[in-house]
Amino acid sequence: MGDKVKFLLPETNGQSTETTGESMEIIEAKEPWAEYILEDGAKIRAKQVVMKIVKLNQKNPDGTPVYILQGHPMMFVIPKL
């Protein structure tokens, strides 16, 4: 498993709660491109690349673990020639 990390989670009252988690190693990733064709003929390709995943020491109401993802959006445009 990974390093222990601290997080501040925002709450609806404007306050923050400190919690801890564990950095998770990404074993396998599949990040396909989404493609959008616009009315002017241009094509936009976009995807979200996940850089880091942390599993918090908290559970959702249904008992499943809570994960926080750090990512980077990528996009490029292929203009109609």
C-alpha cells in the first residue's frame, strides 16, 4: 500500500474536517478518448487522466470506501480542413 496522506474535506457549513487516507498505486489504467464532432466539422477529443488516487479512512453511508482522485484534463481539436 501507499503513503499516508492528510486531507481537508469541505462541509456544507463552510468549515473543513481533517481526515487521513492512503495513496493507492494504480496497477492498470484504460483512458479512452471521448470524441465530439461539432456542427462546423471540427472534432474535439477529450479525456481525464488520473494522476493520483487516495483511499480515505472513511466510508459512504452504504459502507463502500471513499476515494479522492487527482487528475488532469486533456483535450485537442482537429479542425475540419
